[in-house]
Amino acid sequence: MSTPETTTAVEGGSPSRPGPRGGTGNHGPEPGRREMSRAFVVSRIAVLGVVAAILLYAAPPLIATGAWVALAVLVVVTGVIGCLYLSRRAVPAKYLVPGTIFLIAFQVFPIVYTMTTAFTNFGDGHRGDKQAAIAAIESGSVRQVPGSPEYGLTAALKGDKLVFLLTDTRTGQVQVGTAAGLAPLPGAKADPGGRVAQAPGYTVLTPPQAAERGPEISAFSVPAPGGTIRANGLSRAFEGRAQKIYDAACDCVTDTETGRRWVADGSRGFFVDPSGRHLIQGWQVDVGFANFARVLTDPTISGYFLGVFGWNMLFALASVAASFGLGLGVALTLHHPRMRGTRIYRVALVLPYAMPAFAMLLVWRDMFNRDFGLINQMLGLNLDWLGQPTTARFAVILVNLWLGFPYMFLVSTGALQAIPRELTEAAGIDGASPMCAFRKVTLPLLLVALSPLLICSFAFNFNNFNAIQLTTQGGPFPAGSPQVGATDLLITYTFRLAFGTGSAQFGFAAAISVFIFAFVALVSAITFRRTRRQEETYS
């Protein structure tokens, strides 16, 4: 009487194969299948551990700030992942979900966030909401009232929150000042200068530690019965009153001394007076297409936009074409069957690719120096390479060629090794010259394999911020227009417009970034479509 076959299933696997006599051959999974099962269990535990750690780390701050939508999304995603990895079903989803989450977190979310930011006035002076702007305006206008109390100030921490330990200069009483107000501080003692050396339950900051948090201490304020307590340096504090007061009835800010009034302008996110001048502190609002319209209508921007765009296209195309041409030429040379010592040559050629790019860009900048640069010394020239538009553009393309061709050499070498030599030999037998065989056989097959990489290289060089910023910083600049330089790309031009004026304009920078993204995406889509047709032709 035969016994039933013993089957041992692993997740996603199959029963043990029968032995030569109809049995199972063994009483468990094969060794390779057993190792695979063990690795799958370990990876599942690791994923669940990471997800649980993220939940425990992110949930308390979200609860404290009242971000209930984000908390709900976090809980739902955590629950879905937990159910998925604790189940024995949906094995393909266990591999797809992590990649999908990383794709959303590092690709989709930044793009969506940039696009939404482009429709706002987010930037310096517009980082918070209206209530935060009102609080900043009122606290920033606090002035000391004659005869008001003065305090010795000691900065301290309660957990991770900043507090003031205040010593009344008249009575010597020590109080703790928080964002909620003043409270007695029993057990604390102050020295004759008013500094508190030790306070139960608080971490007193040393003078160097307080100096590091100077901006935070200066911005901190404590509500008091007679006004607001503000820091005057790092060791003194005073009680004063706000000179600018918000009135909800008129939705305006009034200067109590001069009577000047600023009315809220919801479309701009500012408090504006009748003459059109506004207070520095504003709040974040949606501005629609104002940032995009500014790019096209502002003469100081649109007047240079097309010129910068044209040079940007030339730089990206020249960098890709030159590095691909040189890398492919070297790869073809080393791919020849009669070539000897190819390993030594390959190691030497890959060295520029292995060096840190930012360091090499700084070295090349010094090599192009007019007075002590290596290039002028070797060639016996006195040429100001980075001081003239034509030579500066040639220089940055040359530097980018030196940095980029090793990558093209590596990918071309791999693609050439994947092309059978029989194809070129057959072309030679049919009477084709080596150049004709390369042009009709080798190059089309190379382009089928390398076109996606060339498109990615174009997109990278179109936004190659480091290559310009670390060598020419966008210069040389004409005497009459220091706003845009001869070697500025759109990305460096955007950086200077949005962050080079002493204040950050994130919304405006995001709008120009959307323009750049749309153009690069359009070029990539068209090129990929043509590449697909080429693949169908040579498949």
C-alpha cells in the first residue's frame, strides 16, 4: 500500500518533486529552495521592522502638530504593508510595493510638491500662515517702555523647547518664561549678575550654546501682564509693548505711535498701506499663474531668458555629443582584436570618472586662471579663458567633456561587446568598407542600446549646476548687466534670480523649474518615441 506523497510548500513555491519511485525524494524543500525561503522570511521581517520604526518615529510629531491627514495616510499605508507581508498571498506585490513607495517618495512627490509650490508666493517673508505673520509683526515691533521691568536672562531648555529663566533685577525673584507666559520657578538661584546656574527640571545653556541659538533667542518672546518680554542680547531681557497691533475688525495692522495703517491684501499675502508699501513679514497664499507670468512678462527676466535658453541647449547638446563621440572612439579603438594592453588603458581612462567631480571642477578652474593657470603656462599664452564669453563657454564644454567621456566609454564598451562580430564580418564579406560597416551596422545597433542613456545624459547636462557654478559662477558678466552671465544655464540663472538677491523666492524658482522640467520631459518623450521606432526597425 503506497503512502501519500509528502508535500512541503514554501511561500510562492511548489511541492517537493517526486523521487524516482514515486516518492518525494526528501522530506522538505530542496536546499536551494530552503535558503530562498529563509532569505524571504528575513527580508519580510526587515521590511516590517522598518515600517514599524517609521510609524513610531513619525506618529508623535504628526499628532503634536495636528496633521491628521498625514497621520491617517501613514497609518493606512503601514496597515496595508503589514497585512501584505504577514499574508502568504500576493507574492509579486511584496516585491513591487517597496519600489512603488520609493518611486512615489523620491520621484512623484518632489515633482508634485514643486508644481504646487510654483503657484504660491512661498519664500522669505511668506513661509507661514497669516496668524504666524501677525505674531511676527507684533513681536518684532516690541519696544521697551520707560520704567518697565528688566530681567537677567538665562536661556534654558525644557525637553527640546527653549525657555527663558528670568531674574527680576529689583526683587531677585527667578521665574520661567515660556510661550504661554510667566510662572514661578522654585528651587532656582541666581548669582549677583542675574544668571541662573542651575534650575530643577531644566537644562541651562552655557554661553557658547546660547550664542549658537542666538537667532532663536532673539525671536523668542514671553507674554507678560504688562506687555511682552524680549531678549536684549544673551544675558538681559526687558518687558515692552508692541508698537504695531493687529485689529481683526479692519483686518489691518496699526502703528500705535504714528497711526499708520496697513490693510491685509489676501492676493499678495502682505499688509499694505495706502501708498502701496507693505510690511516685510507676510504669509503664504496661492498666487495662481503670477510666477509663470513674471517669467514671460518681467523685462529683467524675459529679456535674457531666450539667450540663456539657447546657450543651455548648446551646452547640453555639445557636452553629450562630444563626450559620446570621444568615448565611442576610444571604445572602438580598444575593442579592436589586435589591440594589446587594453586593461591598462581602461583603468587610465576611467580615472576622471572615479575622481570627485566638484574637486576636479575647482582644479580645472585654477588651470584656466590667466595669471598662474597651468594651461597658459604650458601653451605660453596670456589668455583670459574665463573672462571672455567665447573662451569661457569653450572652457566649460571642455571641462564637461573631460568629466563625461569616461562614462560614455564604459557604456559604449559594454554595448560593443554585446554586438556579435559576425555581423561586421558579414558586412565585410559583402564588400562593405570598415567605415560603411560601422555606419550601417554597428552604430545603429549601438544607438538602439544607448539612446536612453544619451537622453538621460542630455537631461543631466541641461541642469548641470555644478559644472557652471564651480568653474565660472555663470560669468563673465557684461558691465551693464550683472544679472546674467555668458555661461549661465537656466538652472544657475534661476538660482541667482531666486536666491541671489538676499531673500529666497521658492515659488518663483519652482515656476522656472516647471518650465525646465516641461521642456526636458518633452524632448525626452519625443526622443524615446523615435528610439522605439528604431528598436522596431532593428529588432
